[in-house]
Amino acid sequence: MARVLFINAGSEGHINPTIGVVQELISRGEEVVYFTIEAFRERLEKTGATVRTLDGQKFIKAFISGGRNYLVERINGLLLTADIVIPSVLEQIEGEKFDYIIHDSMFGCGHLLAQILKLPAINSCTSFAQTQESFDNMLEQLSKNIPPEVAKQINDEYQRLTTIVKEKYNIEIHSPYEVFCNPAPLTIVYTTREFQPTGEAFDQTFKFIGPSIASRGIQENFDLTPIKRKSVIYISLGTVFNQAIDFYKLCFEAFGNCDHTVVMSIGNQSSLNELGEIPLNFIVKNYVPQTEVLKYAKLFITHGGMNSTNEGLYYGVPLIVLPQSADQPIIAGQVANIGAGIKLNMQGLTANQLREAADYVLNVPSFHKAVSNIKESMQKAGGYHRAVDEIFEFKRQFDI
């Protein structure tokens, strides 16, 4: 049995794929100490992990203080979280021994902690993976839009912050890629090489294990009976950017009283009372057990978060993607590239356009063929069982 230190400040999209991995690690005899924010304590404790918490509000405040307009500012924001994450983790594990560390690819200063603790490291990547070359190219392209005087200020801040990290923790940061992508000798990627853009560019240190779908430890009070043997459209904008009452009303206009049963999840930030009269063919909830509903869905209208997209493709459901922010436009583009759905812009979208897009995706055979192909690759990839197989192979290589 080995002791595993798991670092994941995270959000739903970063936490949920790891739940099956943690359950499987523990079932195979590993002891897992999982650092996250308080909101996910109960969910992770149900896996059998020992949960310790980071101050989520301080983490977000530090991250945002780096700036939100440009990717390079977000890199600085992640550096600013070092003084929130690193002292807290080191204090809470003082005197304890760990055999290896698993850290999220975008949060939690995992790459830095691995070096400070001198632990073999595994990267948990819940979005598309990046090689250093692809990341540097993206950074170069995005940086062209920054006014020179602003770019200088951001770069000066980056140099200041990396110097502080070196002085405080005796850790050298060699590139923005290390800060933003937290590279490690093994990277677990929760999608398939077929869906990953330029999937052939990644060497064997990247393991594409497909969607990690496991019970999330949430009470699921949802009756599936009314949607069985029905033509189901499922609509969800995820857990973060879902305050969209006007969009939900637009969906009523597009699909109200049509031949489809429409299941719509509006999240906990909106109230059902704000929606007004709900059409009879709609089932609207604050929370919906997404993977269960997707088993019956004919079409998934989604914001294009990585988890939601992977889950839709895993169950062979064509997609209409309405990207909101972060990596969602890239994911939406890749869905369109492989022919598994289409991308729409929410701004200026009309009910007629949404209804026509749904009819188009539902009735054009090429979408169903493409989604069937990617479904096969997703389901064969192995999920969290394969992830833990790869972790145990990593342990053998490092004699853990």
C-alpha cells in the first residue's frame, strides 16, 4: 500500500473525473489524502479518501488578482495562489510521508509541490492536453493582441513572482507552461486521443483514458420513468455559467409543446420561479443526474465543458454546443471538426435558429455516424480503471 497526496483546488469539472480514480485507488489498497475546497469534502469523503481543505475564497481572490483579460495574466494569477496553497498543504502534512503525488493540471501548484516534496508526480488533466510546443504557440498567438506597454507590465510581474517562488521555496520555474499546465512524468487525460486535437503529437507519457464516469456521491432525486422510450432533448449549461434565464425561456419558445420530451437542468444559481410557465413537454430541475439522462437523450444542448462533452460523446449523443468561456470554444470547435455536432453562438440566438439547428442535427445521418465512431473510442478507452492501471505501471517504473 502506498500513500497518495492528491492536490485539486478545482471545480466540478476538475473534481468529478477524479472520483472514480480515487475510489479505484482505494479499492486496490492505496491510501489517499485529498486536498480540495470545502464544497467537495462530503463527495470525496464518500470515496474513502481523507479530505483536507484549502481556503477556496482566498484561492479564487489570489487567482483573479492576477488579471482576467489575457492568458498571461492568468498565469500570474496561478503564481499568486502559491502562497495560499503551498504553506497550507505543507503545514497540514507536516511529519507525514507520501509515496507519490497526483495533481490537477491547472490548479493547486501541483508541479511546485511535487518538487518541494521531492515526490514522483502524476498530472490529472481534465481538459485537452498541451505539449510545451502547442502551449507556447498558443501563448505567442494570444499575446499578439496585448498592447506593448501592458505586455511589459505583465511580463515584469511574471518575473517578480517567479523570483519570489525561487526565494521562498528554492524552486526554479523555467516557463509559463510549467505554471499553467503542471507537467509531470505521467499525465492522465480524461478524453481519447481521437478527440484530442493533434492527438498524434503526444508521446507515451500522456495516457488518454477516456471519460472517467463514476457515481458522484450526490443524492439523485430524479424519476427517469417519464423519459424512457421517449425522444429526449437534454439541455444544460453546466455548473458555473448557468445563470441564463433568458436562454431557458428561449428554449421554451423553441421546443415548447413539440414532439420531444425536453429535460433541462438550470443549476442552483437560478430559481424555477423565475422561468414563468413551463411547457408540458419540459422537465426542468435545478439538478439533473446527467449521465443517467444522457443514456436516453437523442440530442444534448450544452455549454461545451469538457466533462459534459465527453459524457455526451460517451453515450453517443450528438451535440449542439453553446460555448461560454475558458476552453469551451476550443471544445466546441473540435466537436464540429469530428462531425459530432455543431457550434452556435448564444449571443443573438433566436428560438427559430435553435429549433432549426436541433432538427438539422437530429435528422442528418452524418452526425449520428460520427458520434457513433467517437462513442466507440470513448467506451473502449478504459476510464478510471485504465487510469489506475497506468498509475500502478508508473509505480513499478519508479519502484514505489
